[in-house]
Amino acid sequence: MNRGVLCPVHDTVDRQWQHLSFFEHSCYLHCSVPRITTTDGKVRTVEVPWARPGSGFTLLFEAMAWALIEREMPVNRVAEMLKVNPQRIWTIFNHWIGKAKIADDVSSITQLGIDETSSKKGHKYVTLGVDLDESRVIFVTEGKGKATLHNLQEHLENKGVEKEQIEQSGESLFLRKLVLGIPAQASSKNLTRPLMPPAAPIRPRHLVPTQQGVGT
């Protein structure tokens, strides 16, 4: 096993993290965390095993927040139950979604489906990119139209997907029924129509929001 270089302790700093509640009482962990002087002369705070760097919550607290969100509970309600500001729950959400997006491998996609759906009567749209072979969502963005398609194309390019490997690409309201389980209204738009040249189709396992406010 590789071992790091021993570094002298520079000082300690007091830190606290919100932990899972003890019955109805909020619980916090307090610790004097060492700061060390590295070999290049910089002072760095030692990472603790119970929380990620920069977070004011323990990993178990963040896991509880995620468990509630995965059960389709609104973020505001999660924040109310955990007794924190909703924006702090969004920070947790965006951090782990960001890590999942970076780690997500879509390099083998050949069938790409594209659909848009309205989250409210006020026509607040989200556009989905779906890997049809894997039956999972690989891209979600707010809005609809050409700009969202450009964002999807940019996302695929950043993931190393070549246009030539996409054997089929299409947009269809029918995907609502096929992928999301939402009844599609009968109309001529239910027929898949090509969008881009040798491009691909898409399918979702679960939604991966790209911006605050787009829920799972």
C-alpha cells in the first residue's frame, strides 16, 4: 500500500457538521480539524472521513436527504423535515448530480430518442435525451427547441460520442409512453421524425436534472 508523506501540523480549526437528528433534536458534530503544512509550503485542511470537503453536513445526513428526494418528495418538504434551508438541500442535490453526470458513460450509444414534456400547465418545458437501447435518460435540460438540441449535441460531444455512431435519431411525443409511462395524446406528432443526420435515439432510467428546479 502506498503511503503519503508525513507533514507537520500547522494548527487546528474548529468545524461543525449537521448530522442525523437525535429523535426530534438537531444533532451536530464538532471537531478541531488539523491543518498541515505540505511539502510545497502550502497550508491545507485535513479531510475528515464523515463528510465531504466543503460540506456542512455529514455523509449520512446527505444520504438521508437523497433517500427522501429519490422517493419523489419535493425539496422544500425535505428541507422542512430536516430543518434546513431549501437552498442547502439543492446544494447537496446539485453536487451529487454533477458527480453522476461526469461519471456517466454514454460512449456506446447508437439509438437516440428526444422528447419534450411540460411540467405544468404554464408550458414550463423540459427536453429529454434518451438512450433507447438502454431505456434510460442521459440528458435533461429546461426549455425546448433548437437551443436544447444544441445543448444535447454538445453534451454528447463532451462525452466523446461521434455523430457517425448514432444510427438513428428522432423526436417523438410517443416517447412519453415508451420511456416515461405517460399517456401520449393521439396526434400526427406521435410519429417519430428525424432531427439530425446520422444521429442517435435515447431512453431514460431516471431523470438527471441539469439545473435547479428540474426534479426527478
